Amino acid sequence: MSNRKRKFNSTFGSVHETIIADTGTFRTSRANLSKIRADRLALERENLENHRELSAATRQVLAEAAIYTNNYSNNVDDSFADFGDIVGAAVAMDGDDSTEEDEGSEMHSPVAGHDRHAVSVARMQVFKCIQGRHRHRRAPCSRLMHNRAMHSAWRDQMPSLTRAFLLWKQNPCLPSAQAPMTSFHVTMVDISNVLEHCVDQAPDELANVSLLKSGYLGCSPLQPTLAISLSCLELYHQICRRKPSFSVQGMVKVLCALHNSLHDQFVVAFDAYLAIVREVKTLVDQALGRDTPDWRMLHACPACNYKQPDEPPLYPARLDAFDGNNSLKRVDGSGHADEHFFQSSYLIPAAEVDLFKDDVRLCPGATAGNETHLSNVPTSDGSTTCTENWKVANTTSENSTNVFDQTGVFVSACRHGIIQTLVELRRSGELAKYALATANKLIDVYGANGLTGYDIGCSFSKIIAASSVADKVKKANHRFIVNAFHGHAHNRRCQLQYHTLYQKGLGIEDLETCERVFAGSNTVAPLIRHASYFHWLQFIDLQFDQWDQDRYQELSQFLYNNYKQALHLIDELTPAVEELKQQLDLSDADFERWNIEELQYLEALAAEPEYDPEKIAYVEALQSLAKAEAGYGSITSVQFLSYALADFTQNSGLRKGPQAATKAREAERRAAYNKLALEMNTVHDLERRLDLMKRWTPGDPEYQEALKYLNNRQFIRAVQHLEGLVVQRLFELAKANLAGTGYKMHQQISNAITRRSTAIRNVLEYYNRLAPLQSPPRDILKFSEVASYAWLGEFELLKSSRREVLTKPWVSKANREVAGKYFRIVRAREEIECLNVEISRLQRWVGDEDAHLLTIATSLEVSQPALACEIHHLHDKCVRINNVHRARLQAIYAMPGFSGVCVLETSNDANEGAVIDELQSAAPIEVDEDDILCDEAACLESCIA
């Protein structure tokens, strides 16, 4: 303490200064004003530092008070800078009661000195807020501020919680290294029981750190009164991964049924637990060198990406697929008080996506204005047939965009099913910018010579050629094709250019990977419909992460099944194709040439101008006029009506019966006359438009030419109607087999399929009536033929009327069947070449991964033993999975017909024999299984039955 005295007022720069020490002695010295001012400023800075260096317990209690009074700041330092103002306001509001303390409280409290008063005041604030004694009304955004404060408190504690969690996993029974100074009571909830327990807490130790040492996690970041066991949280974590439809509410109901004492705190604890697990994974990734950008995309699938220097090159270098899904919606405004953001390694940021929002307007024929749906973008040749077939399936209604903030997702995955990227659809349908952003990301990460399957890959190829990344795509030699199932609904010209069956190097891959991904992710849709954005993305990320882990575990099974199927295709189809080639005198070059000729014909057909529509309308009008004249002539051919004497009465003339017949006859005559006049006016108007001086007769050459085209056009319309009905039935059958479709929806779809089959049969009868009348006559079709997927590519040939085309060898149905089998054999051989490379990559990966994990874990045992223990656990898990891969790879090497490099290994794993037995005892893959699955005629008949 300093006591400065001046003897008199003076303007001199020095004074006498008397300082009273803590011992009570006086010390007088002479000092100038500058020194006094510097000392005072130093003292104020020291006091300010003392206020800022509050103990951990004080900061926790003040943060808890701020949470309940909605005054918590995102900046922790700013929250306590005005510490004196907080204490003064509390004292002024609560009076003397806020400063009372029990005797001896200092002995049990970890807070000492000037902090004890602040702790007491803050605690009284908390108690009075809970008891309702707070005289201020809550702010309208109190829940939002409370969540902000809670999330900020969790973030501040996360490093300490992560270290405590790793130590607990290393040794759950490890005693506390420091003698406890205090303790607090908490209710502990486990899977099987509920306990009231007293938890020891070391000085300056967080409450949740003390709980983690006991295997529990509190439901509040500060001063928790309820804690959930880590085993219970991990149980629900694994349930969420294996059964995404099991919600948090379901888990809470289970615990409530067991203990009758649990509320919303489980959600808070589970979110904190997942955050700790993610932090642990981040530390492990940093130790393993897996924290570089896009590491997951580059290493998640070793069969695609773990390239070896001595392997033969593949073209395409890799196979991917992307597509959109509208099941994972989120209602706008849900969880508006939850502002914290979830970081997902799958998500492409919205800022990167919006870079392509104006690219579609660069396409020829696209109009300026709002963002355009992919199915509405015209292609360079003006054809929209393919996109129109899928327009109904991909369009999102305006009501959906008004109700939902997220209207779905757009994902990409490799051919083995491992997910690569995720884009959220925001208040829109499947816009072009989502596909462009995904394609740009794939090219940036994976490089050149890639190939991507998309349900409208034909039109998207033209869209991306006119986009801002056109040069990048061309330089990378990246191509887009149509996947197998969706390709059957495209026209024949598109199939010859983009279908998987006719793409070199594609193998037997159908690129329908995204449909399988959506079949799994749709189960989580009901849980996240009304979730906050954080929980919406957290559940999707959790589902996709578990999906990728499952796909990695099944990677060797995928390779085994594909190798087995490819060998079966070659063994079973080759003899039949060789026999037919000898009978028909064909060679392999003929099949390739047929596709080129057919494509040239269809492109030339699309370029031909349409016949003059006014001439067609004129011939139709002449035919209608002839019918009207015949009808009017039949009525007016009888000029007089004859009546008998019995038809008259004595006083009122004709009887009612003859009188009604006369009126009906007159009405019929007037109607026929009006129709004749209308048809004559129509014919006169068309003659004026065509500038005809003489009316055409059935014998005129112009009339015959137009009539021939008219008859063919009616036949073409029948074919188009039949094609449309078959495509609609495809959508309905695909929806009927979709996972998660409810019972009522199944009933409605089954009824629609039944109605659609009736309509198809009616149109087919009309087609068969017209077929013999064509020149040349067409074959009569059966329902089973039309219902087959393959016929969706044959409709273009049905519309053709050229006699010279119908004599081509590639038009013959027998020849086309042989060509289809030939291309399947070629694709099967390509599949084996690709699988030989992928098998070598996986074989090398399992050895390198096990060795790398063990090396890193051993190197960290001294410096970071807890982290080393976690990596050892990861190594043990990977060894178990990789041993299964090794056993399956050995089964592949033992296949008759295997042509790759064999790496024989001897394993001591007892489960290796069981894995091989499971593979060999599986049902054999039939050669025509793909045909059976794609032949919806059988499915349709079963639905009707």
C-alpha cells in the first residue's frame, strides 16, 4: 500500500513519498511525478492480470451463471474482462444475501483470495435463476444464446476431454495420480443401472475430466448433475452405424423403461461423445500422416487408388458414378436455435458449388434467368428425349423448395461403393451446378482418364462441354456415360454412344452404385427430417462413414464375385456365340461394324426434315370430309316420310311415338349437315393455305404420298405411346423395390402397375392392328417382348419405314441377340483385366497398412502412450479385417481360370477356413442373372398376380 503526502501545493516535478509496508513500517523517499505515474500504471496492470488469471473453478461457475442469464460471449477473455462490473451488478441486484458464506468454506473450495467472492456471487445467480427469483424477463433468443454458450464451453474443454478419454481407453482402471481436493455428487446412468455417486475432483480439473476417468461423460459442460456411461454412449454409437433408423428418442425410451429417470440430457452427452471421438480420430490421423487435404478420397478405396509402379495401365483409369437423391430432406427452420456447424470430409462447400451456378446459361439454347434444372437444358442437337424420360423422376416441386431448406443430396462414389463427395441440394431440385461441382472435384483429386456414370450422362456431356471447366475436362480426357439401368430408358442412338454395354474398358460394371448408396441412406431420412442442420449433417456423415467401412470390409468379396461372374459369362456364352457365328457366317468385326452403321443411320434419320404438316392435315381433312358427306348422304337419301292411318289421332295429329321419331330424324339431319359444313370450311381453309387450285383426289400422286406418310405417322404414334407406357412402368417398378417404401405406397404402386399393364396391352393391340398394314409389314409383338428392358432400345427401329434399312443384318432380331452376347463376352474379358490389377493393389495395401500402423504405434509408446494405445487398437481391428481380405484373395488365386499374379501366403488365422468355405458355399451366379433382374415382364406378371 502506498500513502503519498504533499507538504504544500507545488509545481515542482518531485515529491516526498511515504510507503507503508505489509509489516507496518514506514519508508519515506523522494520521487518525481513520472515515477509515481509509472508505478500506479504498473499496479493497475498487475491488478488487471490478477482478475484475468481466475482459477478454473471460478471460470466454470461464471460461465454457468452466464448460460442461465444469457450473457455468455463467444470470446472467453471478453466474458471476464469486466469482472468487477459482473460482481457489482450481482451485489446490487441481490443485496447482502449474495455475499454470505459458510464458515470453513475456504478450506473445501479450490478458489482462494479475491476469487471466492466472485464464485459466491455467481453461484447465487445460478441458484436464483433456477428458483425463479430472477427479476428480469428472459430475452426472446434465450435458447439460442444458451446453445451458443453451451457449445462454446464444450469447445473450450475438448482438448482436455480428448486427453482424458484416451487415458481412460488406455487403462480404464487407472487410479488418479493426484490426491483429490474436493468432490461432487452426480447421478450416473449405465445400461443396466442408475447410481448416485460421489466423484473426486483434483484442483483446477474440469468436472467432465474427472467423470471421464471413471468412464462417464456429463450431460452439461459445467457442473454436471447427470452423467452417461461411455459404454452406453458407444452402444448407441454402434447402433446408429448399423441401424440408422434407430433414433436418439428410441434409445432414451429404452433407458427410461429400464431406469425411469432420463430426459433430454442424453442428446447433449451423445453429441459431446461424438465430438470427442472425432477429436481422437483427428489426433490418430495426424500421427499416421493422414491429415492432408483429400487424403480420404485418395486412400479410402485401395482397389481404385493404391496404384503400383509395375502394374499395367487401365483405361479408363477409374470408374465413378454420381447422382442426386431427394429423400434426405430437412424442413426449413428446424433447430434454428442450434447454430454450430459440423465439419464433414465428404461435403463440398456451398461456396465451391455456387461457382458453377451460371454455367448452364452458357449452353446453346439455355435462357437467362434462374438456375436451370438438368432435365430442362437443351443439348446441342436440340434433342431432349433422354432427359424428358427422367424429368418427372428428378423434378422437385415448388412446394418442396418452399418447405425444405435441404431438398436432398448429390453424392459420388467409386465402382466399389465407397463414397467420395457429398453436396447438399438447397431449396432446389437437381441443378446442373451440383453435378458440375462434383465433376470438377473428381478431376482435381483423381486426375486424367476417368469415367463417370450418370443417369443423364449423354446430355451432361454436352452441358459440361459448354461450361467453365470444359478445357479442364478435355485435357483430363474425362468422359461421362449413362449407367446400365437408366440407359435402358434412353433412345437407341444414345445407347450406342453412352451405354455401359458398348463402352470399351468398362467391364461388367453397371455404375448403379449411387442407387445402392441411397437404398442404405434412405433409412436415416425419417430421423433427420426435422433435425437441426448440425444433426442433419452429423447423421448423414455417420451413415456414410459406416457405409464406407462396410464397403471396405466387403471389398475382397466384391472382387471375388465379379471375377467369378466374369469367368461364368465367358465359359457359358462363348460356345453359343461361336456356334452362331459359324451358322450366320459372322466375325467379331461384323458386330463392331453393325453398331457403327446403326448409329450412322439413326443420326441421319434425326437430321431428315419432317414432312409438311399442312399437307398431312389436308389429307386428314379430306378423309373427314368424305366421311361427313357419306353420313349426310345416308340421312338425306330418303326424301319422304310415310305414315299409316294408325299414326294419327282424331284431334291432335301424329301420335307421340312417330312425332318423336320425326324430331330425332330431323335433329340427326341437322347435325350431319353442320358437321359437313364444318369439314368443308376446314378443307377450304387448308386449300387456301396450300394455294391449291384443284382439290386432291385419292388417285393423285400428292394424295398417295401424303396418305402413306399419314399411315406411317399413326403407326409411329402408337410406338411412341407404347414406349412411354413402358418407361412409366419402369419408374413404378423401381419405386416398388425401393427400400423404405411404406405399405400404403406399395399398394398404390401395385395398383398403378396393374393399370399400366392394362394400358400397355390395349396400346399393343392397336399396334398389332397397324403393323400388317405398313410397308413393309411389321412383326406382331407379344407382351413379354415389349415388357423387356431391351425393347426400350428397339423402339427406334420399329418407327423406321425404309425397306432398305429393314433388310440390314443388324435389324434382325437373331443377329442382335448374338451381338449382345458378343459384347457381354468382351466386357467380361475386360473385367478380368481390371480385376487382376485391383487384386494386386488390395494385396499390397493390406500388408503396407498393417506394417505402417504397427510402426507408428510403436514409435509413440514412449512419448504419447495413450495415443499409441489407440493406434494399437486400430491396428488390431485392421489386422482382423485384412486377414479376411487375405483369405478371400487366396480363394481368388485358387479359382480355375485366374490369370493374375498369385501371392501365396500362409496364415495362422483360425477363421481363414471358414471364410473360404463361406465363399465356396455361396449360391452360384447364373449367366443370365442380369437378364432376369432386368426382365421386368416377370416382375410385372408377379405384381399383377
